[in-house]
Amino acid sequence: MIIRKFDVISVGKITGIISAGFGLIAGVLVFLFGSLLGGMMGMMGGQHGSAGFVGGIGAVIFMPLLYGVIGFVSGLIYALIYNLASGFVGGIRIEVE
């Protein structure tokens, strides 16, 4: 079996969804550690420390969107380049049972 061509839009959709999932994981980590560290720094400075919490919520919303858009665009570019390259070398050969 040889993969000669990818549908560019479908590759973009899949890579966008996968990247958004990684963005969600990164956003949650930023939320957890940012809230924790922001709260600790705020308490040491005599403030309430809610800036870390608000920034963390923004990260949970913003990072999956940003990662998803970048993943979609990079998937489009990768698929286009693969389709061009496979015309020269013949594609990727896969053995299946």
C-alpha cells in the first residue's frame, strides 16, 4: 500500500483538533501552576493574588484556540508539501497484514 496524496483540508482538521487538545493540556497546566504561583506571590506581597487565577482561566480558553489554529495551518502546509514531494519520490510505502 502506498500513500500518494493527502486531502489537505482533512489533514488540517485533524492536526488542528490534535493541537487544540495539546493546547488544552498546556492551558490547564498554566492555570494550575499560574494560579498556585500567582497566589503565593500575591500573599507575599500583601495582595489577594487573584491575577494568577484570572490569567490561568485566560490560558485555558486562549491556548487551545491558538494551538488549534496554528495546528490547522501547519497541517495544511505539511499536506501540501507532502503532496508535492510524493509526486517526485512516489509516496510512503506501508506494509499491512
